[in-house]
Amino acid sequence: MIEHMVALLMFVGPDIKEHRIQESMSVCLKHRREATRVPAPNVQYKCIKSKAELEKNIDGSYSIKSLILE
């Protein structure tokens, strides 16, 4: 299923290593601020609004299968 969503992305170098669906942009920015408090070399966090292909997990939650960047 393809949906519009807000995601928090963790980049290590040029690669996306982790992505999390967030409720809203303000929640995403809050989590980004908290994550950047612990300094890590070569790690960046970004919040984006984008389309994504989602898949339903066994517990009923959704996870990002792929991002659709336009």
C-alpha cells in the first residue's frame, strides 16, 4: 500500500540505515533533536514528508518497505 507519511531517517555516510514512521512533523523533529544529543561520527538525522510503500507487520503496525522520493 502506498501512503503519504512523515519519516525520521538515519544516514550513516551517504546511506539510509534506519527509517521510522512518525505521527507528525513536530514529533519527528522532537525525536531528531533527542537523537542528535548523543554525538556520533558520520551520522545524520532528517525528517521528511514523502510517499512510501508500507507493509503490515504481524502485530498490525506498519513499516516502510520503500520510500518514493519525488
